[in-house]
Amino acid sequence: MLNSERRPSMAERRPSFFSPGPDGSLQSTSLLVPHLAGIEDPLPETTPEQVDVVIAGTGLIESILSAALAWQGSTVLHIDSNNYYGDTWATMTIDQLKNWTTLVNDKSSETRFYKDAKLYVSGLVSQGKFKSKNFGIDLSPKILFAQSDLLSVLIKSRVHQYLEFQSLSNFHTFENDNFERLTNSKQEIFTNQTLPLMTKRNLMRFIKFVFEWEKNTEVWEPYADQPLASFLVDKFKLEKPQVFELIFSIGMCRNLNTRTPEGLARIRRFLTSFDVYGPFPVLYSKYGGPGELSQGFCRSAAVAGATYKLNHKLVSYDPNSQTAVFEDGSRVRVTEKIVASPTQHPPNSGNIPPQKYEVHRLTCVVEKDCLQWFSEGENAAMVVFPPDSLKTGNTETVQVAILGSGAEVCEPGTSIWYFSTTQEGPRGDLDLDAALEAMIASILRESSEIPDDDELVQINPDGVSLVNSVKLGKSFKELVSKEQINFIMKLYYTQYTSTPPFDVVTPNLFDLNKSDKYMPGASDNGILYTSLPSGEVSYDEAITAAKLLYEKIVGSDDDFFDLDFENDEPDSKNNNKTMGNYDESAIADDDDDDDDIRMMDAEPVEFAGEMEI
Amino acid sequence: MLQFKLVLLGDSSVGKSSIVHRFVKDSFDEYRESTIGAAFLSQTIKLSEQYDEQVLKFEIWDTAGQERYKSLAPMYYRNANAALVVYDVTEPGSLPKAKLWVDELKEKVSDDKLIICLVGNKLDLAAEKESSSLVDESEAREFAKDNNLLFHQVSAKTGENVIKVFEEIGEILYLQNKDKIQESKKPAGSNVSLQRPSTNDSQSCCV
């Protein structure tokens, strides 16, 4: 329902978009073609003196918020103190990471959102063998589930047209010093020779249940406060390998304490995402992850009329005069709200929410393409080290996202390994190191040339040599390769966030800076702080947070991306004539060397928004 | 069909958007289809007989004002095939700025096949003004020549020369990519189109 405090939407403020109905009332809000203010209107001569909303920080949450507000009709001034887009979600070159590390380690900085950044860059970069700008490294790598609210918003807003997506179907679990590929489809469960019949039956029974788990309260409610593992063992008689696979590879949970309802929701997320676009559950964007998405949403906001200023720093906000002051001396009156990422806080701030949770990260660029870990035609894989699978006896999982050069984030012959864990304290880095060691051992084993030593080559009874057994790693586990892994870059850091591991942002985070709680003398009274990226591997938190902030500003989230671009052509006489005229197979790309098909503006759109399977 | 990304550059108020709008409006006939999209404008054109009547599509990216405070994202330049660098013929200060945009472009786009066209806009206003207050055409032409740029003077208002700019770029792009048309029956690429969910459920693990 519409909230009475809700600000009028863009459509209501611009009556020209409505055709009066027979009774004089305004009609049809669903077929509005939004006004492309940023393109169609002349630019104002100077910086606006007054805006509805100021947003500081171009991270993903702020960028989604900016686009949502701009399309809703609010005037937005969106700034960032950095000279790049993305803030804590940025995608960076190696040179940018060098600067970033220096800034993070600057002891004089008043508030710390990162700690212990240690960067190693190979001399091969300065010698020119590898070029810094050919790498796009994410500060907060994320994967996109095919069935998710962010994906729906990407389509609805058309921001997906700025991006290119690829599929990720390989999920490996590390067990017994070996990688097992995930059995993730019904077919695979049936055809998997190693699973006993009873196990198959139990697994199928569980999968059937989990799609509608919320309805079947009687089954799980007794376990509502119990770990998912006990529920799976008690109720579905599943055994450890399946339980671990479900909790850690499919559910991507961080530890064994994950409670039953959260765990079930996470398992369902994976399974419902499977086969939405094909036989894979997850997508990621080429050229970089959240940093790319942030740029896309910012551009979308700009098209809707938002003003952009990088290298622009907020120095104070006065809630009484509602005036924001910037480092260059300029100021702007804010009629509605000022929003800032904690990293963009003004000096002498007093209201930044506590960032209680730690995420330890290790990002490596290695001189190995790692193709053996990817599905054919793909350029990425996930590896999960469940609790107690590392020599450190880890209690939290270590998750690793691997991206290859086909994702256009690194040079051919290299790949990026993103390790992360929610293990706090010094143990976190030890776990990351142990996982790195296991990964190196495995890739060296799997990519080693078979030595010309007869006893190492296994021959099948039919005389075929088992070259593939090397790839499985087990047979030659003891084989110590003389080969080394070359690191092009290695970066450790600890990041802080207000979002608990695997949780989403809660509304009360945004209630902190209320007028009755102003800090005397603080420069940031009245500023609404956003949340920093959490340890969650998916994008799930981003839309939740952006929507909550939107509601705080607009009064309701009813018209959050309430857009309809179906009629992309307002005044054309042959509207929709272009739809469906193109033979997709005949589209050639520009100078590509891979076989990309660009997303086209004129492609049939009947599936838009229909994400049901 | 061949599809190309074309980006606009130049200072605010030189009329970048007007050029595109004029192009989209004027080239609207039965062979030429356009969409004013939320993401970018797309416009299909058909080349002359000399170029095999090839139909090609421009995906035109407007700066949406993000150039104003030097806040264009890397995404804007990525994989651009062509660029219009626009200045205002009645505003002598706008040519040096256009030159800076050319430098910026060359730094950001490493593709040496990138086609850059220097465009002087507002030709319709030039007639009313003293020639001393205008941008020196020969200077612009020379700069274009030295830097291997195409050069045109246009009027987005009257439409003069606007289509010519796009046609010339289209012709060069066609010649550059002619060979690829023969092999255009490519298998589906590794990119996933988000507007096309799979309708075939046979591989599904879902009940």
C-alpha cells in the first residue's frame, strides 16, 4: 500500500506522462516510458545548489540506490572521494591496488575498515611481461545466482545491457586431500555410480522437500534452532559426504552451526537457480564483478539525470540547515537525505556504525590458466574447503573463487584465485595459507606432465593409458612436482563489516543516526550510513540494503525500480516493429576472438522479468 | 548483422546528444530501425550499393553528463569501435578541449582499429557570426589529419552532414569487418543473455 508520507514518484511529478482518463483521473502507470533526463535534457550550467539526495560512495549498494532514486524522479548528486568507481566493491588494476594498499595501511587515517593489507607484486609486472591494466581484481568478489533479486533488477533497469555475463557450473569440495566435483543435478545423482541406491533415494527425497521447505513447517520446525547438519542426518538419513556437499558446496554456508531455516533457504537458492539459463546455477560478469555492476548502475542513474562527481570529498553535513560541504569549498542543500558509505565519512565523524565482523581475504594472480578446474567453455570455478579439511583443522570454511582469462579479468595463461574466510583473528590468515598450499599442490599435480617413467603410467586392461587419472589427482598424490607456481600478485587483507557472516542487512542498522541521537560536535549528524560488503559470496545483501535505504528516503519501496522500458520508443510510428526481426545466429561481433553474442537492444523481450522456472 | 559500439565525447553543451537525436530521427525509414533505449540508443543503417547494401547497427553511448566532472567509467570506453569527438564551431575554446578528449580516448582504448571522427557542430550558427569568432576550420582539419581522425562539420539543428558522419564510419567499419560476415554463423557464444532464460527443463534438477 502507498504510504501517506511517500514522496510523489517521478511519474506523479511529471503529469505529462499521464493521459487523463474519462473521469479526469490519471491512468496507466505501468506503461510509462521513463524520462531519460541525463540524455534528453540540457545540462545545468553549474553544480546544482539543491538536490533531493546526496550519496557519497559509488559502491554497489549506493549505486543501486542512486539508480533507483534517479529513476523514481529524485534529483541525486552522487560523489566519490576516490578517482574510480566502486569504493569497497571496486575492480582494480594492479597499480590501483598498490595505491589502495598504501592508503589502507596509512596509520594516520581516523577510522579503519581494512587492516593488515600485504601486497606482493612480481617484478614481471614492472618489467612489462604482464601489464597492470590487463588485470581487473575485485576487492569484494561476488557471484550472481541465476534466480535472485539482483538479477531481476539488472534486467528491469536494463543495466544488464552494459554488462556481459558468463556461466559458472563447477563447484568443487575439497575432501581427503582431493577435489570432488559437485553432483548437482537430478541426472547426476541418478547416474553417479558411486552413490548407493539408498543414498540416492534419500537425496532425492530431500531435494523434493527443499523446494517447498517453508510450507512443510512440520518437518523442519522442531529443528528451527538446530544446526542444519542434525536435521539432514535425523530427518533424511543423509551421510557425511552428502551433508557436507549440501551445506558447504550447494548452500555455501560458512560453518556447521548454520541453523536449519537459513541453511535450507541457501540450498534452495542454489537449486532454483539451476537451469534458469542453462545447466548452471551461477553467473558472473566479465571484466570484473561488483565494480562493473556499480559502474553500470551509476551510468543508469546518470541517464535518469543524476549528477556524478568523482574525486569529490564530503567534509561535513549540518542537519539543521541541511547543507553538505565538500572539500573544494562547494556546498549543496539537501532536501531529503544524505547517504554515505562508512569509508566516505567526513573528518571528525561520530556516527559510523560499528563494523564488528571480520572477513579475511587472500587474492592471488597465478601464472597458470587452471583450465582443468573449469567446465568446457567456462572460465570460472568455485572451490570450498569445508571445516576440518585443512591441516589447520579449520572450523570455518575457506571459499575460493577462481577466474580465468576468458572472463577478461587477467592475461592469457594466468588466473585469479580469491580466497576468503570468516574465521576471525590470526587463525583466519593461517587457514587461508593452508588453503592456498592445498590449491598449489593440487594444481601442480593436475597440470604436471606425466613423467617418462613407465611405472607412473597406468594402463587399462584394454591397453588405453589412463592419462585422465592424473587429472583426478589421487593416483599421483605422492608425486612431488619440481614445478613451482609463479605468483604475479598476492594480496592479503582483513576487511570489516557491520553485516554478520551470511546474514543480510537489518533495518535497524539504518536507524542509528536519528535526530535524537546526534553526537554533539560530530561532522556527520544526520548522515545515513550504508553497509560495507559482507563475507557472503553472493550478491544477496546488495538489493536488500539498497531497498531498505530507498524506503528510508522515499517512505515506501513500492516503486523501487518500478520501470517499464518495454516501449523503448515513445514517439515512433512503428513501435515494436523491430522486435524479433533479428536472426540471432547472424549477429557477428566486432573484433572478438571469443564467440560472444552481444545483448541486443532489439531482441525479443517477452521473457523480460520472468525469472520463474 | 554487424553491430558496433560508438561513443560520444566532448565537453558539455557542444551538442553531442543533439547529433545523435538528429541521426536517429533523420535516418528513420523502412530500412532503418531505431530504438531509444534506457541503456543506449541503437540505430540500424543500410550502406550504399558500393558497400554491398550492408545493414549494420550502431549501439550509441551518450555520456549522460558523466563527462562533466571527468567521471566517465572505464565501462564507457570498453570495446568501443568508433567515437565522435565533438566541438562547437562557434566556440573557439571547445577545439582544444576536443583535442584533450582525443588524447584521453587514445589512452583508454588500446584498440588501434578504433575510428575517431572529429565533429564540429552548430554549423547553422556559424553563418550568422563573424568568422574571427569561429573555430578555424583549417586548424581543426589539420589536427584531424595529423592524428588520423575523420573530420566533419555538421549541424544537428538542420541535419546538415549528420548522416554522412555515421555512414562514413559505417563504411570503414564494414571494410574492417567484411571478412567476419562470411563466418558470422557462429555457434552460440559463452556469454549468457539475461533476457533469455532457458525454457528447456529437461536438464533440470528441479521438480
